[in-house]
Amino acid sequence: MSVVVNGLVKIYGEQLAVNKVSFEAQKKEVLGFLGPNGAGKTTTMKIITGYIPPSEGDAVVCGFNVSTQPMEARAHIGYLPEHNPLYKEMYVREYLEFTAGVHKVNSPLKRVNEMIEKTGLASHRHKQIGQLSKGYRQRVGLAQAMLHNPDVLILDEPTSGLDPNQIIEIRQLIKELGKEKTVILSTHILSEVEAVCDRAVIINKGVLVANAPIEQLKDQFSGHSIVTAGFKSAINPQLLKSIPNVQQVKPLGENRWQITSAPEHDIRAEVFQLAVHHQLILLELHKEVQSVENVFQQLTKQNPTPTEQ
């Protein structure tokens, strides 16, 4: 595992910000790290990157404990914090060359050029950072996070301040990076999680409440499975109700039906077999998928119950 978080606790005075959070992030995976404001996301990421120490527990990056081997761990991490700290009086290229020197990057000029192209900064390379829009400053932050070619990228709100076209470009870049690196992505844009992430971890009030692949997460917390079936001609709803595990059949009009079953039962095969057996022409058959947004709301509007980790 590239990142292993085990029993992390962080206490600020009397406030328990992070409460025994454990999860793992693998190589070639984009992990969505989600939670409402104040849930403990940023605190957890700051612990993983070595910016602040945990009160209890461990974070291990590429085999190095961030508390006892901080320099070795940080060498494998690229970090883009939510509030992107930059030297605004420096020029884009100057700043990236300076950062490359700090990391002792091999062939620094070549690497800086690569990052400028990759993050879409070519037309702004000779501008002062202070003159850039928030979106382009975000690109500079992303470029500096990737300069030393780290194994692990931790990105806190990486598309904040970008316009729609820029968001699409950065999402695509993150997906490409996820093919060879470990990417931990924190974002409030839940559609972004579905578009980019392989798996999601959700925390609420400092407690981990979900940890699963995206599709499994949507099925696991949906509470039921809904299939929509459309037929060319009328059908007796009792036929649909006779299918094992069907809980409810609801008409949608024009020979279309909504069929509800328990979440662990996908009844599309049974509906298809029924249509074949009764020589019915099936025009439409699909399973409605719960969105990450719905799951997120369901898990964060209630008192947190720790998930098995």
C-alpha cells in the first residue's frame, strides 16, 4: 500500500477533530476523501503530509512513518493544500524552478517545462503569480506538487476557482496521474468524485463512516434496488410482482414500470427471462443508480456510526 492510515486521532484542546480513522490508499488508485465542513478532512491530510503530528495512531507513506521518518515520507508526497500558499511576487517559471531546486529535481529545466505544459500554464509562464486568476494560481500549485514526481499526490480542492473547461482538463489530468500514482482527492464537488475516483472514504464529525469503491458505495447505502422496465405492449403488473424478491411495482405510464427490490437483488435478468417466457417485447431495461451525492447526504446528516475498516 502507498498510504496506510491506522487509528488516527487528533485532539485540539477539548475538541476531538479526528477519531480513530483508518484507511488505505493503493498505487494506481484515485481515492476520494469526503466529508462536510469541519469533518476532519483537512486535519487528516495535514497529518498524512507531516504538517501536524497526530495525537494517536500512525500514517505510513510508501513504507515510511510520517512521525518518525518525516523527511523520507515527504520525499514521496506531492501536496496541494486548500489554501494554496505561493510567492506572489515571483514569476511562474521562476517559482517552479525554485521549487525544483528545493526538491533537487534531476534535469530541473526539462521537468519545469513538462509541468508547465501538463497543467496548461504555457501562456502564463512569464507572468507574476500575483497577477494570475485564482484558477491559474491553482494550476501553479498543482504543478509544484508534481514537480518532483512523487508516488503519492494529496490534493485538497484542486479544481477550486477553475472555469468549466479548466475543470474538465484538470480532472482528466488527475485520472491520468491515477494510472501510475496514488492520488488522494478531497473535494466538495461530488459529481467530481463519480467522474474521477475509484473509491471513496467519507468521514463525519471526525469518524470514518464509509470506505468502498464508488459503485459498491452507491449500492450499499441505497436501501433498495430500482429497475425501470418498458414494454412495447401492455403487461399485467401481477406478472412483475410474481418475480422473486420484488417489493413494489409502480406504473410510470406508456407501458413503463418501476420495480423495487432489496438492494442485494438485481432483478434485471429475471425481468428479461419473464419477457422471453411470455413473448413480450422489452424496449427498456435499466437499473437506477444512486448518486454519490445522495449517499453523502444520507451518511452526513445523521450521528456518525463508525464503519468497519
